[in-house]
Amino acid sequence: MRKALIVGIDFYENINRLHGCVNDAYAVKNVLERHGDGSPNFGVNTIVASDQRSKVERRILKDLVTELFKDDADIALFYFSGHGYIESTGGYLITSECSDGDDGFSMDELLTIANSSPAKNKVIVLDCCHSGAAGNPSGVSDKSFLSEGVTILTASAKNQYSIENNGSGVFTSLFVDALNGSAANLVGDITPGSVYAHIDQSLGPWEQRPIFKTNVKRFISLREVQPPIDLEDLRKIIVLFPAAEHVFSLDPSYEPTSDSPEPDNTEIFSLLQKYNRINLVKPIDEDHMYFAAMNSTGCRLTVLGAHYWNLVNKNRI
């Protein structure tokens, strides 16, 4: 069982309203509900506040979070987009009725609920100002207290703002992009770690900095997409390369446009070119695989290629 609570708050009674949080919530909902092949993924409960009638108050948010984390789901994921606040007593998620900041839903309380949850994996994703305070209980400097299975991904450090651009949070746009496949590995899995890496690499050193905190034995997959290479083709890597350090010799018979192509060799070369395009293989002493064949050099596995060679060799793929 995979459960997700998605909350987006644009409407605020006493402070500045926001304009992209509801859009962000629906974008996250749409990408989490199904895998890339259309099969069901998360069961999503989406709560948005766009006006007075749909406002989300602190008590409502706390009850929803408690409900999310109360059972032994395989994954319980909480996403929040809205205002955030920090002071000496800790960080807060600001709900629709708030006026002072510390009258919001405490990040310490959120952490307590997640830490005590029987769910196997607890994932908290926050797109709000000062969200980096999550996971660091008030009064404790620079230390996180996460129970096993808890992962926190935030849009910014605790002393930073979370930026909106063109009606969407910068962080959430990258988060959705990652889940759509930009953070997938070669078997199509997207993990919290790969999502963070994608967001981290996309934001410069002078921009808001995402924060990643986790206490897990292994990363779980948040979503599956079509892998960039067929798995059967990937598994052939140990056939073409009997050892990770093996050099595969090439000659013009592998290149279909040469004067003497051989069908069996050109079929193999087509697969080697696929490997090259996804950085598993690199030509030797040439810039392109074409010239490696025409000049009779060869190709070898990259560091990434050796990694996947080992996975296939150990029957982990």
C-alpha cells in the first residue's frame, strides 16, 4: 500500500496569498498517481485551499497528517506547498487561518508523527520558505533526529525562502520533472536520492538550496518509468563484455555504412551504440563509435557501465 497526502495552500485570511501552490499540488498529484506505463502508483488524497470555502486550518492539516502516518503502509508520502515560518521555537507550516506564524502546524510535531509511524517508509516533501528546519527539533543545533525509514526533502535551507516562478514553485517544478523521468536510473526507477540529485544539480550555488535528510537502509522507488534501454538489451552487457575491464575490438565490418559490413557485427554494433548513448560504453582513442569501428580500435565500459555490468553479473537486474 502506497499512500500520499498532497496539500497546496494559496488562500490565507491574514497574510499574503500565494498563487502557485494549488497548481503545484495538482502537478504532484498527477505525477504520483500512476507509473509511467499508466499502472496505479500512490493512492493520493489531495487537499487544496484556493478560497475561503476550501481553506485548510491547522487542526485539519494535523488530522490529515496523523491519518496518513497511522498505519503500516509500504510508503506514506506527505507533500506540502504553502507559506513556511521559522523562529526560535522552530519551523511551522502556515495554514489558512494563521496570522503570527507560530500558530501554524509545527514541523517538530510533523516529525514526531512521522517518526512514530508504523509505515515502512515515511517521505516528507516540503515546498515552503524555511522548510530546511524540518527534521531538526527546536533547541538542537544542526542535528537531525529521524527514525528508521524517514526521508525529508525540502525546497530550501531553514534560513532561505522558497521561490515561485511563472505560477509554480521552482523546487516543485524540478520535483515533478524528476518524477517524470529525469531522475530515473537505467531500469526506470526513481528514488528519493535520485530526485534530490536532480534538483540539487539543477539549482546553482546562489539559488535556494534543497535539503535532503534520510535514515534508510535502502532507497525505495517513488515511481517507475520506461527505462532508456530494454532490460534484455541491458543484460547482454555481460555477454559482450566477459569482464568489466574487457576491451571490445571493432573493425569496419561493424559499421553498416562501410564497404564490407557483416550483418551479425552490425547488429552487435547497434547495441554498443545504444550503450554509448546512455554512457555505459566509450570508444577507445576516438570521439565517436563510428570512427572506433572504421579505424579498428574498440570500446570499453565506462565507470557507470562497470557498475551496471556488476549488477547484471550478480543477477540484481
